[in-house]
Amino acid sequence: MIEPFAGRYPIKLTVTDVDSNADLRAAYGSDIPIILINGTEAFRHRVDARTLERKLKELWNPSIS
């Protein structure tokens, strides 16, 4: 869902296996996937493409919001 936006926005996508880290597993349990944008939770469980694009536009063009 996120990769198609990489051509339009300077996205650095990092995938972390929550199950490989006890602290993350304790924090998120089965509430995955969690999508963070600049360290802030943006989505939990599923990503809505329209909302994702709006958030990305706001980041790279704050005058839109």
C-alpha cells in the first residue's frame, strides 16, 4: 500500500519485525501492522490510501492543510 507513493514522495520505508523485539511485542502485541510517519503513529491494522496521501501531502507541502 505504501510503496506506490514512493515515486511521488521522498519516503524511507523501514520494516520492523515486532515479534523479534520483546519491547515492541509488549507494546503492540497483535495490533499490527503499525505505520509510523516521522515517529508518530499514523495507522493501525490497515492503511487507507486516501488518508495516507493526504498525510504525505501535508508533510511535504504544509500550506495544503
